[in-house]
Amino acid sequence: MDLLEPTLNMQISTTKRGILHACGLPGVLPGMYVEPKMTTVGSQDTTGPMTRDELKDLACLGFSADLVMQSFCHTAAYPKPVDVVTHHTLPDFIRDRGGVALRPGDGIIHSWLNRMLLPDTVGTGGDSHTRFPIGISFPAGSGAVAFAAATGVMPLDMPESVLVRFKGGVEAMQPGITLRDLVHAIPYVAIKEGDLTVPKKNKKNIFAGRILEIEGLESLTCEQGFELSDASAERSAAGCSIKLNKESVSEYLRSNVVMLKWMIAEGYGDVRTLKRRIASMEAWLANPVLMEADPQAEYKKVYEIDLKEITEPILCCPNDPDDAKTLSEIGEEKIDEVFIGSCMTNIGHFRAAGELLQAHGGQLPTRLWVAPPTKMDAAQLTAEGYYSIYGKVGARTEMPGCSLCMGNQARVADKATVVSTSTRNFPNRLGQGANVYLSSAELAAIAAILGKLPTKEKYLDMYKSLLKKKDSTYKYLNFDQYSDYVESAKAPAPTRLRATTL
């Protein structure tokens, strides 16, 4: 068979099946040039002004991509004068072309955009962590994002795939092991197999420029799945897909239909775009079908990670997100500051941290930063009393958004040693000369309480307290189960006249 001529009977992965569907092709192989349909496009505020200029150059008066969303999560908390101007002018520019504009203070782009996704579709975004938990996305620069939004397609040279298969299912996860530990298990195993090196000189990275596909955790919620797909950015992967079951995806979409209706009632626009996406979600829910990989699909490499063999937390050490080590390999390092926030977190992480902090009761020997991903998370945590707990222990609560993770806003102290739930720990990103360990929110909270990294035994002992309220702690924001959102979603859309819609 000519490798440049895919056939209908070829064996392909889930991701490639989604791409060929978006391209209308009978098959797709690595190296092929394709132009997949862009169903969802995200733009964030540090590159948003450049995307706006490029849209003007394209003479774009209306988006061809089905849904384009603009966020303000990178600059809302500590805006410069130029950011304030952007906050006031960019929303109208996006809405005038049929896009959806968030508001400063709403929170992180991914935590919103993920709730607007359709299964088995393709998208892009102007942020390296645009890594959809359903379907697949290929993050891009401002020019490619503008092109995708304006034309509804994006040029792509089809990458190869690397498969990570977790063995044993979620039920095989050992006590105290979190999804963040599974995130870090991927580079940990790749290092052990000689496919990933930490030093920059002659660096090896099997994931770079390839698609990371993840299987074996199908029962995760979509919020949980995003924690794994999101971290593919730190692997330098071109994109990521994670296999989830229909029940998880259906639960997510039912919730998101209510959230989008709530957005309309709250005055978000473009209303036509939101209504169109709601209709598409409801159509999928009426006939829920997910694409599957062919049994003999080919990958550059397949990693199998036995969940029973992960028995202690895995962190990424200063200052490289590839430098994965177990807690025991690191030791009891003194910790100065702790950050719990970023797109790698969800409401369950903040409840878990709150439970651990409440059990501690007193002031902390560290400086603790807390920044939920969205204003809805912050409101719910406030209603449940967790902000009171954060305040009592002296934590600094930040506006929902990127906060320390972005590196352009607030900063930790110079040369501080930090435990962070942020996406990455590049040199000087969180603070000048800071040494940053990446970890789960649970381990971060324990480090904040102790003022040091715990031993494996101490961590597991403190983690036990979370098991008593596990179901309520890790309950996610399913908007269709919260009466305030359900009732608001029933309200008629507010009238908002605009020159472009008269």
C-alpha cells in the first residue's frame, strides 16, 4: 500500500478517526497535510489583541468556526492600562462576529471552553493548554487561531501518536494516589524507558510534536480527564485525546447545556452561537455515540502503566516539568510557599485542601495562595464555607483565573521553595530564582501545613482523613443539579440590541 494513500480498511486510532471525520476523508496517516474543520476555537487575552488584528487583516466580519470564545483570565487580576482597554473593547469585537465573550473575573479559558465542546470534534486555541477532554485540539499561535476562527478550518500536518494505557482501571488506584500522580507517571515511565531525558543538551522526548492518546481510565469524569489531557502541553505533545465512556460524556453535556442556558440568561453573547451549541449538544445526547480506535491501530510507541504499581505521589522537581520523581526520592524538602490553582485544578481539589486545612486548624508555617479556576467554583466554595477555612489559616485568595501559574501577575518571594499545582515550573516563572515542585492539590495542602514535603508515610496518614467524605469532597459542578442555575436557565434571554443584528 502506498503510505500516502489511506484506504477505508486501514486501522487507525481514535484521534485519527476524529480528524478524518473533520476532514471528510476516508483515512489519514502521519505526515499527511489535512485541513480539519474547526468546531471550537478559543482565544485568550494576552494573544487576543494580536488575533483581533489578524482577523482585521483577513477582513473577517463573521466567524466561520461554529463557536469562537474569548477569555480574559491572564490579565484580569492585575491589569495594566493597556489590559483595561482590551477588557472594554475586545468583547464587542468578538460578539460582533458571532463569538462568545467572557468577562474579566470569570476565570480560566479552559475551564469555560471545555464546557462548550462537542464530542469527537476538532478545535484550536491561542493557549498551549487548549487540550480538550472530549474530541481533540491543536493549540496554535494568534495567526493560526485567527485563520481557524475566520475560515472554519486549520492547516495541519498529521502527527504520529503515542499511546499511554493505564492498566487496572480507576478502581486499581492505590490509597492516596491522585490523578496528578498519574499525570506525572507518564514522564516518570518515559524516563525509565530511555525515551525522555531531563537535560536540555541532546534532549530526547518521544512525545514532542506527537499526539498523546490515553486509555484505561474511561470512567473518569470529563473534569478529571482534562487534568490528564491538559498536561500533554508539558510533554510538548501536538495534541491529546483521552478515552472516556458515554456515561461520563453525557453527564458533562447535560450539565453544560444548563450552563450555556444560564449564560444566555446572564447576558452573555452571542446568543445565536450559544443556542446553536446547545442544540448540537442536545442532538448528541439524543443519540450518544463516541468514536473508537481500531483494534490494530498503530502508534509510535505504547506505554502500559500498571496503576497498582503507583504507591506514592510523583512530583516534578525544580525547575523542569519533565523531571519526575517519587516523594521518597526527593525527601523532606523545606517549603516556603504553596500555590493551589491553575487549569489543572477543579472544585474537588479545593474542597480536599479545605478539609485538610480545617483539620489542621491553626496558622500555617508557609504562605498559601488559593485561586479557583472559575467564578462558579469560587461561589460554590464560598457557599460551602471553604473560603472561611482559607481565611482562618491565613491563605491569600486570588481572583479566579491563572494567578501565579501565568507568571505575569503576582509572584512568590525571590528564591522561595514552592509546591504548586500549576501546569509548569520553568525557571523564574512563579518567582525570581524560585524552586518549584509540581504536585497534586492534596500533597500541596499537606506541604503547606507541615512547612516541608512529607514522608510517604506521613502523607498517606494525613490523606486518610479525606476518605471519610470522599464522595462529597470530589463532587463536581454539574449545573443541572444546582437549582440556582436550573432556574436561571429557564429565564428568557435579555434583549440586547446591537448594530450588527438590527
